[in-house]
Amino acid sequence: MNYRTGFSLHRAADGAFESWTGAGCRLLDGCLALDAACAAQGADALEYYSGPYLYGEATSPELLAGFPFTACIPSWNAEVPRGSWIELHLRARTGGVWTTWRSLGVWAPDDSAIQRHSVEAQDDDAARVATDTLLLTEAATAFQARFRLFSATADVHASSSKQGDQGATPVVRAFSLACSDRKPAASDIVPSPPLRAPLAGARGKVLGGVPRCSQMVYPNGGNVWCSPTSVSMVLGFWRNDDGPCETRVKAAVAGVYDHVYDGHGNWSFNVAYAGSFVGMEAYVARFTGLDRLEPWLAAGVPVVLSVSWNNDEGRVLSGAPVPKSSGHLTTLVGFDEDGNAVMNEPASPSNETVRRTYDRSELERCWLSASGGAAYLIFPTGVDGAGLFRRTVG
């Protein structure tokens, strides 16, 4: 299988934003933050917002890709208090020419100032935006990112003068880009064997303490809540929250909804929600096989996978609770002794039936051919995520 993935990680803790430039922003403990003292004032009507606001922007240097890529998915971890929001733009260099800037989403954790949303109608001959993914007509060798930070708080200028208090001021802690080739066809996928010692395999390891939560127990929409339900299980695991699922699930549902996509499956918004919690990091990445996830499970990190199957058309996922899905998020919590995938499957009819085991090769084909191996990695800052990414992506 000739399929490549890459991952570009930029964290304030590593000094990554020191080389970014712009206006109306400043570094705050290494993070990108709106600087109310020199932010611009805006009055133009924005989608889902009208009224005065302050804004600043910060742009990365030109960043080289590890290989010529045709698709990329951004992630960000940010603290965005009530009354503020952020927007991410990307552009890529193809054939020595830069595409125009494309918005990859307007985000806030609540609706106090603006409704989070992806942006439509940005397609041209060079690239298109598919909700959370920039798709390029020709392979790109470099990219740039630009954050715009907004505040609608009327007294932000006054509050910013009080010993560093920035009022309703957003702060970006991390940014990443998952780059890849076009996703492989199911017929081209060669299943990966389980890793063997001394590699960091996870055969026979199943993480205890991951809550078992079904999306299907909620009427009026629960059948499309696979992504926030999966995110809520992983957050519950890290927060040692073994209470009822409903509170966590409904909080995640409210925190990831995309008002333009009109759904809960925006990958970037899901990890932004998970990464908005204090002490947490969360990113979308793409992988070339389940063997690349074994070190994550060996390190104690459950992983959310984006899959698709149709048992009637030969794209089989034996043991799945429904015969087909055009797009679904499910949670990998370990591997059995044969290397098959042990899952917390949110599409199960009840919380008691969430635990399932999927055939390794079937799941791998349903994952790689559906989403190009897209996965959510959600973990506390104490986990060596940067080291795991270096070992497993690409």
C-alpha cells in the first residue's frame, strides 16, 4: 500500500509560536493571545455575529511538509472564554504557487458570542474545503497557518490593564496539521500484523476504566452522536469520572456541534472541545495502520477512529451493532491476544453492550478506506504525545 501520512505539531510549551508574526496578538506564556492594547476594532457583520469586536491575527512562517501532500486536517487547543472566539485559515504551496487562504472553522466552546461553524463556498480549481479538511488538486510541499482571535467584550480594553488580565481574550496553546496522500482504496490495503517485542506493541492489553457509553440510548438525535459520545468516554477515562454517561455525553454534544455542517462530526471541533479542558491536549492525526496505534495503547491512551462499513456490499465489519454506516466514530481501548481490536462501540444498543471485539483486518480496511486512518488522540499534558507522534505518524 503506497499511502503516506505526516504530522506537524506546534506547541506553546515547545516555543513553537515565537516565530509567528502578526498584529493585535502577543505571546502569553508562549501561547498566542489577543493583545487588547493594540487589537484592531471591527464592525463588519460576520456570519452568526453582528456588533463591535476586537481582533488580532498571527501567521506562521512558511512550513515545509515532510512529503508532497494532497489533504490536511488542522487541530488546535485553545482557551476561549465567554465573549470570544477564534478562526483558523490555511494555505498551501503547490507547484511553487500559494493557494488563497481558506477558513477551516470559526470556533468557540459555547454560543455566548458566536455559533461555531465551518465555512462553505471556498472551492476553486486549486483546492476545496470539506468541512474540516483542506483537499488540494495538486500535491503541496509547504503550508502556512493563520489564527484570527476575536473578542466581543465591551470592556476588554479596561480589563486588559489590570496586571495582565485580558478579559474575554482567547489564547491558543497548540496547533497541528495532519497531512496525507489521498486515502487508499479498500482493495489496496494490506492489513498490518500486530507488533512484536521489543517494539511497543499492545497485544493482550485492554485499558480499564474507559466508561462504556452508548449513543443509542438518547432519543431525538442520539443515533448521530457517535463522535461526541466517543470523546466523552475518553475524557471520562482521563478524569477518572465513572459517573453516569449522560452528563458527559450531552456536554460534548453541545460543545462540538457545527452550525453549518449541521452535525457533530467535525473532526477539528471535536478535538478542540477535548483540548479546551485544563491539562488536556487533543489532535486529529492520520495513520497508515493499526500497528501505528499500538504504541499509543501501550502508553495507556485510548484512540477514537473514524470508520465506515457496509456488510451488504462486502465492506464487512463483523460484530458491528448495525449493518452499515457511511461514517462513524468508535473508540479503541485495546487489543486481544491475537491482535484484534477491543472497542467501546457507541453505536451499541445499550451501555451494557458497548464492549466489542472487531477483526483486525476488517477494522483496518474500514478505517483506512473510509477516513484515511483518521483518529482523535486525547491525552493529558504529562503523556509524551510529541514523542509518540514522531514514532507512529509516517
